[in-house]
Amino acid sequence: TGVMMLDGSKSILECDPEISEAIDFVEYYLRGMLEMNLSEEVTWTPKGTVLVTPPWNFPVSIPTGGIFAALAAGNCVLFKPAPESVLSGWILVNMLWEAGISKNVLQFINCIDDPVGSQLIIDQRINSVILTGATATAELFMKMRPDLDLHAETGGKNALIITAMADRDLAIKDLIQSAFGHSGQKCSAASLGILEAEIYNSDH
């Protein structure tokens, strides 16, 4: 928690759920792969080497999700943290190594995005890339390497729908928290409120 506060200027209330989400990712991908392996009519083949490129604003949960998705499927992982949150990524990868994940299958690369990061994208030894970031970044990756196997979670337009039956005080609180939590710097930040007419036209 302290590292994320130092590294990404997150509050304690923002850090704690992120750690819980990282744990949930580990459980999710483990259980998902165990369930899929029960399927006798399907043959699974790892992609090879997967580059995980997370954003700066969730420096623990999102890279944990990408790393464990790739590892659970039998791949090797190159983990390149965002330049703005390298310390969080370094602490995370050290914990994973200490937990028993071999450095032969999980490696850490601290580098600037350009030119070193760009070289990683176009390197044919990288079989797949997991990106969480801007839509423009995903488009740039595909422009740099049109044959890239890219798994990208990019920006969105998120809405909070408030009906006449809603607890108005709670709805306002949730809308403000969603829009301005993490200073609004997250893909799930609500940027649109959709209100029923009774709410929209109300003076209260």
C-alpha cells in the first residue's frame, strides 16, 4: 500500500481494494484454467512469450491480472511496468519470485517507452502483448506491428444510470466518487450521468 501511495500518489482507500483485486485475479485465472483443462475435446497450446504492459494508475492489480493470465496458460512473461510506477512493479515482481515463480518464466524489464519499449513490440520473439492503456496506444502498437497478437483493454465511456427509485444522496455520492476517484484517471471513471426525468427536473 505504501509503495503505491509513494509511486502513484494513491490514497489508502484506493490502494486497499487494488490489493484485493490482485488476489482475485490470481484466483480467477487459476480456477478458470483448472476448469478449462477438464475439457477433453479441446487442446491447449501456449502462445510463447507474452509482454505485459500495464498502466500507471493501477500498478499492482492490472499487471497481476496480465501476468497470471499468461502464466496460467503456460506462457513466459516479460513484465514492463509503466515508467511512472516502476517501484510498484518491482515490488510486485519480487513478491512473485519469492512466492516461487521462476525468473525463467517471469522477467522484469524497466525501460523507457521509446525506443526500447517500441523495440519490444516489434520484436518477433514476442508472441503476444497484453496492454491496458489508451486506445491511441493500442492503435500505435498495431501500426508498429500489423501482425501483432494484441489483447488490449482501452478507454471507455462509462455512465451511471440513476432512476427515480434511487437513494438520491447515495447516487450523488457514487457518481462523484466514480467520476473523481483516482482524480478521474481510470478507465472506469463515470463520465456520463443518465437520469430519469423525475430526477433530472427535480430541484432537490
